[in-house]
Amino acid sequence: MKSINNENGMVLLLVLFITALLAALLSELAFSTLVDLRLAETYRDSTRAYYLAKGGIQVGSMVLADDGNDYDGNDELWAQGISNYPVGDIGIVSITITALDGKININRLISNSDNIDVVVKDRCLRLFNILGIDAAQEHIYALIDWIDSDNRSDNNPGGYGAEAEYYAGQTPSSFCKNAALDTLEELQLVAGFTKDEVDKLRPHVSVYGGDKIHLNSASVEVLCSLAKDMEMSDAEAIVAQRKDNPFHTVDELNILPNGPSIYIMIHDFVDVKAQYYRINTIASIADGRCRTKATINKTDNTLIYMQIY
């Protein structure tokens, strides 16, 4: 009888153990299923946000394509942007559009004939000095060597510049691109440039842009770099004037205090229309989020560059 009771006790313990094991397995399975479900939902929402963000680029392109007047300023539809716009019941999207021609296109340091553009070089030199970037001339000639197609530094004064031999001797070794920059981040690969210096330059330079600076979007620093005798106060007067009344023509510079002098100094270097634009979008759907930035040539409404992140 005692043996039977012992056997019953062992069976009960075994049943309890199996029950506990099954409960643990079911709990683990339920948790794993929940995780997989959440991952699937996040992937679904991220995919939808991706297409919503790309749609924002299309909307921005359409807004630019519809802008056909003779000037581009902050009082126009493209400059207003869209903030947290609800798209049906699924999510929200924000769109901002900025003109890039108000920045100095550093790729224009080298002309189409592979020669140094002296006007752009002097403009960059003044901008670097205004921003307090040390060794400005060394930086600019290193950038010239990065962009031009040859591996010679013998046209650079004072031994400035950095070609293939310099980069090969670094640790780790690298190369000289000998071609135009594709992004501003690439500046950090150029000899002498630091991340902090690139961040200082970012609001004022671009890798796209025409040969003239957009008068209605250029920073005070860029405007001041356009001419040797341009004063900071003159550049500030331009920015203050366009805040409420964008320039419709370059001739309107003459209405400013000291306007005739400003006009003489910079009228050949500025325009009231812009050609290149940056469209930034942010899209959110539940747990999904996507950001895009695209560069558009407004003249023919072509997409030049797009990054999704």
C-alpha cells in the first residue's frame, strides 16, 4: 500500500512538472509571437512611412513646377512648407523646401576646363575667414586638388594642396577623388578639414548651384563674401529688407541704405531666381518613421539626388 502511495506521489509530481514546463513553453511561444507581430507591424509601418516620405518629394516637386514667376522668395508657396499634415487616417508628413543657390557651390572652384575659378576661390577664401576657419588658403587648395582631375599640386602657391601622394601616405591610406563632391559630408575626407569646420560651412556652401548667388536666400556671411569691400552691415541690410519684401529684381538693391554702392559691388554675382532646391520630408505612421532629402533642378524639374534614412 505504501508503495502505491509513493507511485501516486511520483506521478503527481511528474504531472505538475510537465504542466509547469508546458506553461513555460506556451508563455515563451506567446512572447515570441508577440515580438514577431510587433516586428511585422513596425516593418509594415516603416514601409508605409517610406512611401509617404517619397510622396512628399513628389508634392514638393509639383509645388516647384507650378512656380513660374520671375523671382523666388520667402513669400511664395514653396517657402511656406507643410508641417505635420495628416494623410487620411494613416499618418502625418512634413515637407520643407529651401533654395540651394543662396549657398556657394564649392564644386565651382574648378571650371569645366579644369582650371581654378579665381572668382569662386576668392569668394571661398573670404567666407572661410569670416567663419573663423584657420588655414583657409590651405583648406581651399586641398579642396581644389580633391576636385580637379589631375594629380599635380604644382599650380598651387606655397606648396598648398594635397594630391594622391599625400593621401597614400596617411594612416590608413586613402585616395584623392579628382572629381566633384557628391555630398558635403565628403568634405571630411579632404586634407585638413574637420567635422567642426564642415558643420560651420554647412549653412553657407553646397555641392550644387549655379554661377550666381540667390539674393533672397543667401546668408549674411555668403553675401559678405561676394566682394572684397562688402561690409557686414550691408549684407545685414539685404537680409532685413528681404524678410518682409523679397527682391523681385536685382535693381531693387538700390533702395537700400548705401544701395547704389552695394549694387555696383555685387549685381553681377546675384540673381533673384533659384535653380536648385532641397526638399526635406519626414513621414510618420504609428511606429514607422522615414526621412528623405532630395535635390531638384527646378528648371526642368529633374531629381538630381535623393537620400532616404
